[in-house]
Amino acid sequence: MNQIDIQYYKTSIGELILGSFGQELCLLDYRYRKMRTVVDQRITKGLNAVYTEKDNELLAMTRTRIAEYLKGERPEFDIPVLMVGSDFQKKVWNALLTIKYGKTASYAELAKSIDQANAVRAVASANGANAISIIIPCHRIIGSNGELTGYAGGLPVKKKLLDLEKTYSGYIQ
């Protein structure tokens, strides 16, 4: 059986769970999110692997990069990621990667960006299934009315991340 190295990481936005498979990050999520079991099952089944609490160089680098991001020092990430999900989910997650630091988009805009304008609910569901938070910036998706909508880390955390990005987006090249 394959192994996914995991570590827990306490931050100012809550406790995160980080996981790597080989030399790629496959998990960066909120430890206590509602969909924790569903997300973990999708990843372990998709990679035919088990979680093993073990640190490694990639997880250490990820912790450093997240700390830099939370201080407003890192608008982009250079960590190799492994998306585990359906082709549709991966399409949505790749579209999320195009939303720039400090910017937001609606679910409808995200759906249009993948040529699935009528699939707003499916896009929202895929957004919510994202297991690599912050790096794949699902927090940048808001309701069409400009309101904050669901987020695995909770709406206060989503607001904090968006505020942080707005604050620092003018300073970062």
C-alpha cells in the first residue's frame, strides 16, 4: 500500500492538515472541516494509499510557504501539487489557479471560465471539494451578489484571507 505523509499545522487561521504523496502536495486542508472524512476517503482511495504521520522536506517547505503567505509575503506558490478528484473537479481547480492574488470571482464566472456556464452548482460543489486550500485559492470565489459564501475553514477565515490579500496585493510585485 502506498503512503501519504501527513502533518498537522497550527496557524492563525486554524489547524491545517498537510499531506504529500511522493514529491507532490496532495492535501492542504482544514483539519476540522465538515467534509474531512469525504475528502480523506477520496484522496486515500484515489492514490490507493494510507495516511502516515511523518514529516518530510516538502511538508516543511509547505509550512514555511503558508507562514509567509499569512504574513502577506507570498502571493504565489511554487509547490508541486497533485489534484485527486474527477476530471471535472480538476478542471475547476485548475481554473481557480488562474484567479490572481487579491482578486475574486463568482461561481458563475468560474463556471463560464471552464465553458460550463449552466453548471454553476456542480462548479460550486467541486470548489467545496478542493483539498489543497490556499494554494488552489477556493477562498477567492464569492456569490454573484458579492456576498461571502461557504468555505471549509468557515466564513470568518475566508474574510480574513480575502482581507489579507487585498491589503498586500498593492505591495507585492
